[in-house]
Amino acid sequence: MKNKILFFATLHLLCIINSAQAQDTLKVKVFLEGLYRGNGMMTAAPYNADGISPNDIADTITLKLFAYDSNLDSVIDMPSYVRRGLLKTNGYASFALPSFLTNTSYYIQVSHRNSIDIFSSRYVFINNGTTIYDFTDSLTKVLGADQKDLGNGAYGMYTGDINQDGSVDFNDYPDLDIASSNGVLGYEPLDLNGDASVDFNDYPMIDINSSNGIIIGIISKWPITFFVSKTLKVADLFAGGVVAYILQPGDIGYVAGEIHGLIVAPNDIQGMPEWGCYGTNVLGTSNSIGSGRTNTTAIVNACNVSGIAARLCDDLVLNGYNDWYLPSLEELDKFFRIININIGRQLSSYWSSSQLDANISWTELNVSSQISQQKYYNHYVRAFRSF
């Protein structure tokens, strides 16, 4: 029952996410070795478990896009986009993309709950409209040819990586052995062939893949000078939005030798909410860079009111990320300093998460034009996240 409820909740959420704020679509075609039944079709694992899930859904997969920079011939080693999607029994999965991700090149990674991850062997240019990448019709489509030959010109993701450590080996057997001996039924990651039963039928594929030493092997198969971090800069499109600031020594969260910073969402949150809880003193808020997340948590905990600026940011799920927050005053200032990119900034004040006192909080109207306002006023809101 738990797994059935979880799948339906996931199905409902994915339908909402993939229909929101999207103008363009990326379609990938992927086969899963464990679910493949021949003739270009897979079994419907959730339907096999409950009899009522859509019978054209094979399973769920996770898609990640890694931005490629042709000038530096390099890839940013953190994903610009992460999204979970529904994989059809015919191998297709569609992902709705926000428009700011299009007209850019990305390497594609696909993950599945008990399979070996695959990566596109080349960067893919995301067009306006619909872009399609088919992993199934050639080993050359996958980095390192890390796919299983399923016969008749079809290729699929190796099954058996139960513990998701990037290798099919002896470490994947213990949980499978226990579940099989206990006769576990249902929609389970341990059910490698998708027939809703963990039993002897799940062993042949994992036995073969384990004996052949199947691993991701991306480090050895990707040229050592290729998959490297590009130096991010302000206004780059990255990790769900636009880079607003790169952390410097002395900033909260700065780590020497690593690149961290602030991402601003590409659009305002709808409406002009209040800061909220006029008369409530929210303890511990700060104006400094790196404090927006802590500020937002403090506001949400102290102010149990829906529709306020901080809560709207805290509840936001956008472009595959759910860790957005209302920026501190100094973080908000970075939003106003971004140039040479259109991210729809209004000629009006925006709320920060920095409180002055029980009745007043800080807004910003323009660069360094910071104004204290009564908490019941209505202002624009732009969410931030950190990377």
C-alpha cells in the first residue's frame, strides 16, 4: 500500500511539474534491461503491482542536464536541471523545460532506481519546441557504450544496481536475498523484472551483470581534461535560474578552492504578498550574504500564515529544485546588480527576508536603494537558492 500511494503521489506531482512554466520539451528514449520485453516495449511495473496505475507507464527516471561551454570545451560539473519523469512502456519520457534553458547545449544523464546511470556521448542542443534524444538505437549514443545489447538493434540501461553505488556487484545481493526469501511483493526497487514479486526470476540479469563487472566507469571513459568545472560568472544560466553572485572569502558558506554562490529564479513569484506577521519579532534574521535560507526558516517557523513572502519561497518547486528561499537584504542587492540579461525585474520594491523590528522589514528598490517598510505592505518577491 505504501509503495502504491507513493507512486500515485509521484505520478500526480510529475504531471503538475511537467505542465508548469514550460514552453519547450526534451524527450528522451530509454529502455530498462530489467523491464524490457522485446519489440521496443517494456512491462508496466506500477500496473503489475496494483492493477490500476496507467498501463502505459513502465517506471520513473531522473533526468539531469549538464551545461556545455563550447568556448572552453568543458562541462559544468553540477547539473543545470534535475527532473523526475514518467517513462512510457515504449521507452519515451517527456520533460517540460523552462524557456531560459533552451538554445543551449547540455550533456544528458539518466538515472533509474535499480539501473546503471547513462550519459549522452555528446552534447545536445536544446531547441525551441521539442528536442529528442534516443539512447536506445546505438551504443554510440551513450558515453563509454555503457548499455546492454537487448537484441534486434535495441540497447538499454543495465539492471541490478540496487544500492545505487554505480556498480552491479556483490554489494547488491544482500537486500535482494532477504526480500526474495521473505516473498516481498509490490512496486519495489528490488523487483528487477517489474513483475511485482521479488523472487528467483530477478537473479539472472544481476548474476550476469555482476560477473561482467558492470560499472558506470565515467571517470575512465570520459577524457580526463573534458569533464571539468567551468568558472561560473554572474548572469550565467545555471542550476534552476541565473547566477546572482559567487561567494567570496568571508561570506557564509565560502569554501576555499570550491565554487559556491547564489541563484536567483528567472521570474517573480506570482502576486505581491505581504512580508507577514506584523507585530511579531522574528529572532535571528540577518542582512548578510548567506543568511537568506536561515532567515526564511526562522520566518516560516515564527509566522504560521499562508501566502506571506517567505512561505511562498519556501514552498516553491521550480525547475527541478525545492530549496528556494527569500533572500537576505545583501543577497537581494545582488539581484539588482545583474546586467546583460533579461530576468523580468520590476521597477518597484522587492521584499528581503531581513527584519528591522517586529513591525518593519527591509526592501530594495534599486541598487543599494534599501528601504524599510511596514510588514503589511505588498511588494514583489524573487526567490533565491544556493549552490
